[in-house]
Amino acid sequence: MSNQWQISIPGSTANLGPGFDSIGLGLSLYLKLTVTLQDEWQFVHVGENVPTNTTVEDHLIYKIAKQVAEQFGKQLRPCLVEMTSELPLARGLGSSAAAIVAAIELANLLCELDLSIQDKLNISSQIEGHPDNATASVLGGLTISAMSEDGIVDTIQVNDIDAAFVVFIPNVELKTAEARGVLPAQFDRAYAVRASANANMLAAALIAKDYERIGCYMEVDLFHEPFRAKLIPQYVEIHAAAKQAGAYGTALSGAGPTLISIIPSEGAEQFVVNMKAQFPTHKIVLTTADHKGAQVLAL
């Protein structure tokens, strides 16, 4: 048995407009752990986008891995975990879901749990509270998911997305709890029907890979974006500029504050050049859909 592994987990975007808490997309931006067995626990953080001033016992990855191990009556073996991440914290790119999925993979390795893909989908979604980001990080690709009351996840996965994605990351954090705090407690029936119809059309367009319709329905959400828009820097301006530059559509990434545009692959680099000139206070990143999901490699 190996005593060293690399765990690679894609970040994700969720909702894509009206696909609230149910549609996720794995992105080619990664959280990576290099894990080496040793006599005591140690975390080493390299680069940006990683926790600071945290103890082993308070580290999210350690806490979740310990929780999963105990769920199966096991005890974690101590190890050195070197952590790097391309996912900024609290920006709507699935950093917490990626950490949860990484922790489940860590527990699976250290305790030899032999978890199935379905186990990983269920456990990660139960911990996260909804299946959108978690399923995208486990499976990669586009995931359309539902979770039953007893925590069982059902997912339809779509791969081979023939488009590029551009994320507009502002230099501010937005905690999911704060973003959820501005949402209405309930909708009237007619409003809910319109919102649900838009979500249905988005899901259908994604499966059909009808990119013009995908862009259209990304921009007509009624579940959360109208209420969160005021929390998002340059929300209106970025939507308008992206559309003018040729984007199919733009939406909040998760709960925000990052915005994400889906654009044609051809001309993607020039799109980014144009956006950087117009929005210099944002970090603007060109990426693609990840198609592999969580990966574990023995070193």
C-alpha cells in the first residue's frame, strides 16, 4: 500500500441562474492535497486561497474527514497534508464543497472505506446541505441533481460542454448564510410557476446543449438573483458588457459575489481581454468545464 497520494478536486459553479440548489458545473480550477502518512497530523498551506491561522482540530478538511471516519466506526491515521487551491474562499466557486469532497476522499484513503461514487455523492451533499456543488466536484461535468429527505442523491450528468466560461471575481467575500438571508421565505403560486418553468427550460437547454437558450434562461432567474443582485459589485454593468461582447449569458456563480459568463470557445481569449479592460477591480479568469471530477493518485 502506498503511503503518499495526491487528491485533486474541481471547484464548481452552481445555480446557473434558476437552477437553484440543484444544477452544478465542475470547473477546471482545483483544490489539491498531497497526503503523506506520518506520526502526527500536520497541514501545510501553499500559495493563496488557503486557510490561515487554523489548527489541525479546527481545519475543515480534518473535521469532515474525522466525522466520516467515525460514521463508519474507523479512526484516521495521522498524516501530513500539503494543500494548494485555485478556489478563492467565500466567492461562489465551490471552495467549501471541494474541501468537503477532499475530506471524504481523505477519510476513504486513510481508513480504507472503499466508498462508492453514490456514497460520496450522498455524504458530501448531506454535509453541504444541497447537492449542486458537491455532485459537480465528485463527478465533474454538468450535474442536475435532487436529494431526498433521507439524503439520497439522484443525479443526471452531462459531459462535453462545448463552451468556455469566464468568472468575474470581486475582491470581497460573501458568506452563503448572508446571501441566503436576503431571500424571501416564500413565493406566491403564480410567481413560483414562472420561476420553476425557467429552471425547467434551463435544465432542458443544458441537456440539449442549446447554448443560446442556456444563456437566455441563465438570465431570467426568479428564485435568488433579483434579491442578491444588490450584494454583487457591478452586477448590472458586467451583465450588459458580457452580453455586448458576445456571451451567451451571465449569472451569479453559486450565491455570489462572483459572476460567471458562458461564452463561445472561439474568441474566448479576446473576450477576457475586453472584460479586463472594463472591470480592472475584478479578477477575471477564463476556464472550462472539468470532466473528470475527484481524482486520487498514489505517488
